[in-house]
Amino acid sequence: MAAISAGTSTTAGVFVVEDLDGLYEYLTHPATIGTDHLGLALLERLDIFDISDDDDPDLYTKIEELHRRRSALNPEVPGMLSDVPDFRGAGAND
């Protein structure tokens, strides 16, 4: 789930994926990268968190690795995320 805030507006979105391959496909899809380029500079706050019914104890480590791989493919993304004044969540430490 992602919750974003710009000015007096707050929006939330839920993205459902079947598995880690689906998450990586979403993270690296041209539409996702394009939205990052268009929208991240407009945000004052961004909260991203992952919820899963998977009982894999290493799941969140694997998700962090997907964000690192995404950042390696798109090195501008971590800078854009760090420019969001109040950013918490997945990808925050890339």
C-alpha cells in the first residue's frame, strides 16, 4: 500500500501482486518509472508498506532486494525518493 500527500490532498493506493516476480515486474514497469518521474517531485509525504499473507520469514529481506535491483537499473529513483520531504517505507534506504 502507498499513501501520498501533496498540499492538502492525501491519496492512498493498494497494489496487489501474486508473488515477488509480479512485484519486481511492477517496480520496473515503464509506467511505474514514468509515474515516479512525473509525480515524486510533487509529493510532500510518501508512505509505502508491504502487507502479505506469505509466512516466509525472509520475505521483507527479499522485497528490499527487489528495491535494490530496481535502483540499480534506474539509479535516478533513489535520488527522487530522497527528495520527497517525508518518505517512509520500502526503498527508503536504497
